[in-house]
Amino acid sequence: MITCLCRLEERPLCKCETEDIETPSTTSKGLEDDESSKTVFSGIDNVKLVIRLFPIWMMLLMFAVIFQLPATFFTKQGVTMKRNIGSNFKIPPATLQSTITLSIILLMPLYDKILIPITKRIKKNGTGISVMERMGVGMFLSIIAIVIAAIVERKRLAISQKMKTLPDYDPETVPLSIFWLLPQYILLGISDIFTVVGMQEFFYSEVPVRMRTMGFALYTSVFGVGSFVSAALISIVEAYSSSTGDRQNWFADDMSEARLDKYYWLLALTSTISFVVYIFLCKFFKSSSDQGDEKEEAPK
């Protein structure tokens, strides 16, 4: 019995326990330092990424402002126009918004089967039109759509003013077919194919894999912030146009007195400025894929 106790006392029990206690504390401290440094670096990377993409993001806001029009002012125009099909049926003005979806469905196959192969032959590369070029084409088409909307609205107002002199004047309906609005709807649908799809690819591909969620957030925030910009712009224009009695309120409830055509021209001007700045930014913007190719080609 005494011999057994002696042998137990000779074992380095305390030494082992001390090592077991000290080692994990040292390791955990190192892990905490490492994780904190990674958090700091990832935060800096996020800020740099947003700053790098922010100018392009800003120039896309005017496209988002125009994107709000089919559900608002375009529909308000349609309410005042001739919507009869036959003698009993009237087209609900909001249904014209479906032409945007239909144009996307019908023209998307043409984009894949015709446009992409043609651009590949012209540019002599394997990708054809780039993502940033695609967004630029969509922005340009949205400007054309809003110019057409301004011209059609001016025509509608001219007819409305002429009708006021007639004895059978109907202030609620202008004898101009609602189908005059179709070109602006269809062009916005085509611009959607280029810009919206291009935006998804651009923001998704320009962020690292671990930050894909941020890329998607940047894409969706364009339309979220764009709606706020649209509301702010309308408020500013309304305050300016109705500040004195001799000015016409551009957004008057009486559509024969409203001047939506002037608002459309204002959007065309601001969108053109954004488009020109966007082209300038594209010349200096270096895609992350291009940077990756340069690193691979660099001598080791």
C-alpha cells in the first residue's frame, strides 16, 4: 500500500494540469487577436468597395427615377385619353404596364440569339457586349423613351386646348388614342433588358465571393433610393411651379392644365447628364476581373 502511494506521488500530475490550463488560454488569446484583425480588415475592404462602386451607383439613380413613371404619370396620362375598343369596352390605363413585361419576354431571346453573336463578331471577342456597355445602352434607351413621352404629352395637351373651344368639350377625355403611349412603354421594357439585368451582373461580379449579399444590396438600393429621389424631385418642382400665381403647376389635378411634358423634359436633361458622366466614369473604371487577369499575368 505504501509502495503504491509513493508511485502515485512520483507522477507529475500538477505539471500536466498546469500545462492543460495555460495552453488553451494562450491559444484563445491568439484567436481573439486574429479574429479582431480580420474584422478590421474586412470593414476597411467593405468601405473601399462601396467607394469604388459609388460613382457608378449614383449615375444609375436617374434610370430608377424614370423606372417609376409607368405606374404613376404614364397611367395618369392614359386615364385622360381615348381608351375605347369597340363600343362597350374601355382599356384600363394601368394594363399598358404589361407591355413592359411582354416586351422583355419577347425580346430577351432576340438579345441572346441575335445581338450577342453580332457584337461578338464586331468586337472579335468571346463575350460580345460588356456589362457596363449593356447598362449604358439601357440608360440611353430610357432617355429616348422619356423624350417620346414628352412629345406625346405635348400633343395631348395641344388637342386638349383646342377641344376647349368646342361646345361638346369633354374635360375628362381627349380624343387621342391611348395606344400613342405604347412606344414609351415598349422602349422602357427594352431598356430594362439591358440596364436591370446588367446591374445585377455588375454589382454581383464586382464584389468578392464573401460579399455577394452586399452586391445584391447595392443593386436593389438603386431602385429604393431612386424612388426617394423621384419623390424629392417632384416636391421641389411642385413647390417651384406653384410658388407664384402666374405659373402653371406642372402636377395640377386638372390634366388639361398640368405640364407633365416639362417634367419629362427635365428628366431627359438630368438623365442625359448622368449618362454622359457614366460614359466618362466607364473609361476610368477597372473591373475586378481585369485586375485579376493582370495579377495572373504579372511576373512572379
